[in-house]
Amino acid sequence: IHTGQTMDQEKLCCSVCLDLLKKPVTIPCGHNYCMSCIKRHWDKEEPKGAYSCPQCRKVFAPRPELVKNTMLAELVEDLKTPAIRPASADLYFFVQEHELSSS
């Protein structure tokens, strides 16, 4: 499980701030960023009137409208929530088993 979580976490990281995506947006080339990170990047490019992807360098004009990717946002939230249900269930059965064997 930890290997899968680590891989998923890397996939859900912003290549600008290197942190988990915050208010993730998908730009027209398909890459994902934190909304604030790509806005900042594009604000610096404003004078040129062309806006590029920090990863693949594809250029967009006019500036694309940014819309939160709700599915990605939910995946990030799921990743932040520790998966304690299976562990607590195992612990419950271990305690039950231990109590039965000691009585």
C-alpha cells in the first residue's frame, strides 16, 4: 500500500511548488498545477501575451480560463486522509482474539 501511495502522491504534486496540488487545475496541454502556481507563472508572462506550460512549454494565446479540477481535488483529499480503517479493524480483531485466548 505504501508504494502505491507514494507513487500516487508524486502524480498529484505540482511541478512548480513540488507540493500536493492545491485547487488543482488542468491546462489545455493536459498538465496539472495548483491554481495559484499557474496563475503566478502566467502573470509573469502577461507582457508577452502568450502563456506557456512550465513542463512541456506549449504556448497558449489567449490566456486559458482556469477551472478547478474537482476529481483531482478529491483524489488529493483522499490521499491526505490516512487509511486507518483497515488497520483499526485488524487491531480490533487482534484485541478480541487476545482477550479470548487469555480468558
